[in-house]
Amino acid sequence: MEATTTTKVLDDFSLEMTGKDVPSLQQAAHAIPQGTRVNVTFLGNENLQMRVEAAKEVLDLGFVPVPHISARRLKSETELCEFLEALQQAGASEHVFVVGGDPATPEGPYSDSLSVIRTGILQSYGVTEVGIAGYPEGHPDINTEALWEHMEAKCTSLAEQGLGQVVLTQFAFDAEAVVAWVHEVRSHGIEADLRIGTPGPAGIKRLLGYARRFGVGTSAGIAKKYGFSLTNLIGTAGPERFLKDMTSYESITSASSGVKAHFYTFGGLAATAEWVQDFTAQA
């Protein structure tokens, strides 16, 4: 598949960073197109100030901040409102991504992302678009039927509240599974834009480590899809093969598909942004 076809999903790609990645974002800014969406995580080792300052830096550099809200990490409705208010004051509350989060036991009143969405609080702080999670290769702790029920319920609630919606997926390695998932999303009547998560170029050992952590594929399966050998884990692997395999399906690259790429920057923001820059330049 020619690179020009693959670059269709790279138009308006998005990136992910943590609250600690501000210096890395500054260093990578030269390679990131203005207006690019940059998601800012909501991790347990970050605090409100760090998250808000990161989102503000994204905005100041000319990008679009998409702060994450981790439902099960919120200790109270007050904490949710404080975070949203701080984001609004920073001019960074228009786009958010609401996810259940890692803790097995909720730290407060929200057991999942749907419960946050249904509060009706988000738009009170300037939120106009909400991202929700998608799992093309399934979720290790949630059955498939429940995933679809929750996605439909979230999209319905967002539509009823007049909020835009985006489905952002967990990172994937299996292009065939992603394409099948995209078709199933549409068959459920969900018309949200879809951002397909994939790792940017990163060390092979690191990629496999993240895959094991999040229950995405097997080492052998990832090696096959990415085209590297498990007998030699030295070096890096990039998303070329996955993206080319995915965009070999016309339904993904058609103007009506609403499919774009989202990069998890395990190998660094600069490495990912420069990879996209180089790849599209060669198209």
C-alpha cells in the first residue's frame, strides 16, 4: 500500500503526553503541526497543578489540549469540579477525554466514565467535546458485551447533552481487528470520530512491556504484525506496517470513515512527531 494512502489517517493525527512531559513537548514542538490535539494523562503520580500546567503549555505552544479525566481516581464531585474549573481558567477545558481509569476500587463516587458523563457537570465548565475509550482488541477485565453497552450509553448521553464525541482507542497492533471494530462501531449507529491508538516508534522491549501491561495481544502476535524477531529485541519498532495494513482497507481511508491516528508516545514525543513528519514527507 502506498504511503499516500496511509497518510490519510495521519492528517490531523493526535498525540499523548503525561503531566511530566512538558519539557519533551517543548523540544518536540518544531515537528508538531499547529492545531494538533495533544492528550494529557490523569495518572496516579500526577496532581491537579501538574495536569493543568501541562494542558496550559499545550495551548500556549499552539496545540489543542485534551485533558484526561480518570473517573475512579476522583475522590469527590468537588475534586472533579475543581479540576474542570482550573482547566477552564487556563482555557483548556473545551476538549476532554473521560476514562474509567486503573484503580480496581474507585477512590470516590465514580465507578466508570459513564457516571462522570451523566453528572451533566462537564458543559458547565466549557466542555464542548468528550472523548471516550474504545477497545478494538478487547479489554482484559471487561467483557465485550459490556463494552458495547457502555459505549452506546455514553454516546447517547453525550448526544442528549449536546456534546460532541470522539472515540479514542487503546493502542492496537492487529490491523484486521481494528478494521472489524470500526465496522462494528458504525453498525451500532455510533457516528463519532474515531482515533485509532497506536504506539509511536519505541524500543521493542518497551513496546512488549506495555502490551503485556494492558493485555493487548501476545508477544508473538505483535512480533508478527510489526515484523521483528523475538530472538533479537534490540532496537526500535515503528507503526509503518500496522498503519499500512490498516489503510489497505478502503473503508478506513474514505473521507466518510472519520478515522484518524492517535499516537501513544512510548518512545518520546519528538521521536513520534519526527517520524510522522518524515513519513508524510516521503509520501
